[in-house]
Amino acid sequence: MNDLLHFNHTSSRRRFMEYAAKSCLGVSLAPFLGQSVLAAPAKKGKGGDEPQAKNVIYLMMSGAMTHLDTFDIKPKAASEVRGDTTGIKTNVPGMQFGNWLPELSKQADKMAVIRSMYTETGDHEGARYLMRTSYKQINTIQHPHMGAMAIHQLGRRNRMLPDNVVISGEARHPGNGYLDPATSPLPVGDPYRGLENTSSPDYLTEESFDRRMKLIDQFDSKFQGRFKQNKVRAYNEFYSQAVNLLGSDELKAFDLSEEEDKDREAYGMNRFGQGCMLARRLVERNVRFVEVTFGGWDMHTDIYDRLPDRVADMDLGVATLLADLKDRGLLEDTLVVLTTEFGRSPQINQNAGRNHHPAAFSSVLAGAGIKGGQFYGESDEEGKYTIDNPVAVEDFNATIAMAMGMDLTKEVVAPNGRPFRVAADGAPLFDLFS
């Protein structure tokens, strides 16, 4: 998985397939196989309502996005807490964001901002792992992230496209964890380039390609017959699925050149903005779970030299995504998640930056039945601790899982014999929904 998330160099169609199939055996990338392509029947959440989040766009601000300069500003605090951030009005009376968020301030009526998130994990890798899996990292098992669990519980619903995609992912993404390789996310390293290594070199005709595939099948048939294991079957099925995908028009879903230049520019001509647009294109084609990672938030030094550009890309990309989904009638079925691994310290440090701060941070949910225009929970006057409606990571993930119609009580037994749930012991936040 680590290599595939960064596998961006150009090569032939054959190499794309060989690398992907190899990873199916060794690194668990096989997003198209093993599960029924029929959509699973809708399940009721604990609140009794039919699930509203048919799709999820999960936006991870990797590096710990500062809550005090974005969604949890403290205008009455001391200057060493406020920093250079001031408040601006949003389109919801009485609701203020940081002045760095002029575009999202126009979309506040769609957003539920949780200002009372907390975690006990203060290292980046461990905290991101917890956010994605609801479990702390341990050496004996790797837990699956939410997209993989969704496929495991709800089944596949696309015949050609994957149901789980990670855009601009990180090397240590948990992926499918202990689940079947079929639940793995398909990695898209760079949204500008889309799904790479899918075109044939000029010298390779369709007839030649088909002939080579038949030869591969002949070479592999004895091995596959002798070793009838899940990973071997996954290897074989992946080749078949990959051939079908490569010959399908569905590949165009990953091609942003299909979009008008003005529409691409509206999202921002940067990797995060284009990743948001690609996510919209994918959920428009019924892809269940799309994660977009945006790093660079670890600002221990000179935060106000670095923050404006970073937050501007986030502000424009997310705001345009929300507006675009709304205009296309997709927001009511798509849950947009904006989160990070923990917050940043209230006190500006001696290097003019903010340090790690797991005791309080902010996350956002929008769409799919979420009641917009609200703050949920509260941190203290300096943004140091949560003082109202504290929300653990497991509770946040339980809310996402419930919105998708997943069974929060269902246990999956991992290879080490231990049972796990999609959101551990988390309890969903029913008050966030309309």
C-alpha cells in the first residue's frame, strides 16, 4: 500500500496491471474484487432513520490543523492566544469563523462545526491512525479505515469503479487493515494525473494485449489450481477486473481534463482543490467513500507566514465542493467530513508557531441530513480544553458510520482472534442531524 500511494511515474498499461496485481498479493491493493457488485440493502441506524449518506467525502487535514485560527476563534483571549487571527461573520447570524476562511463563511449554513473534539494521542501518525480506524496503533494487528469497513459491511455497488478511493494519500495509511484485500482503497497519487499507467504504448495493439493476457492465464493456471487461497484468487480476479476497467469508459471519471477550465479554477489549481473536484466526480458516479489528504499543517514555527496560503487552498476547495454538491443535488446524499488528527496549542511558542495539542480541536460535517449552521460543543476561553459536549474520535466516527447505515454493534473477528467494531465503543451524535 505504501508504494502504491506514491506510485506516480509513467509506465505501460501492462506495468500498471502487474504492479497492482502484485500488490494484491503483497500489499493488499485489490479494490475491485471479491465482493458482490449488488448494492447491499439499506440498513437502519440506531436513530431509526434510513441512512442518508450514500457517499462520503473525507477530507483529512494532515499535520494538525489549528482550530484557534479556523473554526474555534477566541477573540476575547490574550494576544498570544489569538495570534494574528480575527473573526469574520458567516452567512449564519452569530456564527463566526477565522478571517482566513472567507469562502467557507459563505457556506456555514451547510456546516455543523464540532468544537469539542479531543484525543489522548499526540503524535501525528498515531493520531491519524486513530482518526481513520477508531483504534490505537498496536504491533499485532492493522485495523481497517472507514472506507474499507463500509465495503465489508455494505458490499460493493459499482461494476467497474472502485467503491473506496484515496487521493493524495499518505505512506502509512491503514488501508484495508485485516479485512479482505477487496476492501482496499484505490490510491490516486496526484489528482492532476488521475489514474495513471492505464494507457497502452503505441506498439501494443488490443490484439497483442489480449494475446499476452491469455499467455499469463496459461502460465498461472497450474499455480492457481494448486494454491486455492484467497490472495491467489484475488490476484486472478484482479487481472480480470482490471482488464474490464481498462476497456471501460468509467476511467474518464478520473480524468479532470473532462471538466471546463473555469470549473477547475473555481476549486483552486492546486492538488487539494483538484482532489476535491475529483472526489465530486467520483461520488457523482456512485463511488461510496473518497478520502482526500491535504498535508502541511504542522506549524511549529512562523505559523502566520505559512498559514495564509495553506488555509486559503483549503477554504476555496471545501467551499467550492459544498456549493458544487448542492447545485448538483448531491449534497443531500453525500456526507462531507473535514477533520484533522488533533489541534494546536493556544499559546504561541517562542518560534512564533503553535505546538501539538490533542486536548481540543475542531472537525466539520456537512450534507446527508446534517443540520447546518450550528456549532456543537465548546472549548474553554483559550481553546485549551473541551468544556461542553466533549466528542471522542470514536464518537465522531460512529456518527459517520451511522449516517452511512453501518451496524455499530457488528463485530468483525481479526486474524489475531480479537473482535472489532467499525467505531469501537463510540456513540453517534444524534443532535447533529435534522
